[in-house]
Amino acid sequence: MKTCPNCNSKRIEKRNYGKRTGAVIGGTSSAVGAAAAALAGGKVGSELGAFAGPTGKLAGLAIGTVTGAITGALTGGATGVTLGSFAGRQIDKHILDNYKCLKCDYTFNEA
């Protein structure tokens, strides 16, 4: 258990600002990138389907495009959250003062 180096209190709060920020940025950027890639791929597929196939294929490609975009965004977002969270934890550990004493308001890091 952590103790405050200033007043020796055991009432310590872990702030995790880097971890939270990294998770949000990583998840958002990955989800947007994955959705954009899925939509771009679906656009190419729907253009080819419109050229080569009947109208029924076009509807199927449209549904596939939307489904692919949603699946890609969720998968990419989860990966981004994981990687962003890991990077944020390293920033919390080595750069930011990640702990705050609730008794004297002193902030400090793991070292």
C-alpha cells in the first residue's frame, strides 16, 4: 500500500489520467480508422457489384458494407483502447504524478 511521502498518510488516490486519456484517444482513432477502411472497401465492392450483378446483389453489398463498418469499428476500437491504455499507464508510471494524498493534497509518482 502506498503512503504519502509528505505526511505518511495511507489515504492515497490513484488518478490514472494518462491511462484514461490514452484509452479514449486510442479507441476513438482506431474505431474511426477501422470504420473508414471498411466503408472504403465496401464502396469498391458495391461499385463492382453494380457493374457486374443484378439489383439484389447491390442491396446485399450495402448491408455488408454497413455490417463491415460496424464490426471493423468495434474491433478496431477495442484494439485501440487496449494499446492506448497501455501507453497511458506508462505515462502515469514514469512521467505524471499519478498519486494524490487525500490528507495533504500532495501529488507524487511511483518513484
